[in-house]
Amino acid sequence: RHHIGPDARDLGLFNFNNRILVSHDLLDEYTSAYTLSETPITAWTQGVSRRYTTYGSPHPFMSDDTFRSVWFTFVSLQDYSCPGDCPLCGPSPAHTMADAHNILLPVAS
């Protein structure tokens, strides 16, 4: 089981479990990639891993499974609410249009 560590938001870091710190910028980068092009976590983490190799990082990037756990935990803490009010119609428009997608994970058997 994973535990979220002490809040390091003022440093721009997400403390996943007191052993894994991830920058908010990196997590926001994936959120942006996913919401703009539905980029799978595996493809995105491979891209980041290549950047680590290209720039000679002495440490590899985290695994897909670890990043998935970190990102979903991070996202669960974010406030993505919006008022939903139409500037012309008010809080209850007669018709609403939305563009959205679902995040699905395979169920372990």
C-alpha cells in the first residue's frame, strides 16, 4: 500500500511515499499530454526514459507501474471542478455539450 508523504507543494514536489518525489511540472506535463492526445502512460514514460538516457542521467526514470501509481494518486488530489455556468444562460443551460474521455485500467485477474 502506498502512502502520500508530507506536503511539498510549496516546493513544486509531490511526495508520493517519502521515497519518491516527483515534480508537479512533470506530472502536469503528462496530464497535458494525456488530455490533448490521449497519450498512453507506457508511451509517455518511454519518452521520458529516453530523455534521461540522452542527457546522461545516472538514474533511470521510474517504471510504468510506478509512474501510473504516482500520477493517479496525484490526480486524485487535484481540484478539477468547474462551475459549469454558461456566461449567457446561467447555471442551468437547456443544452450542454462536453468533450471528455475516460481513463481505464485493466483489471488484474
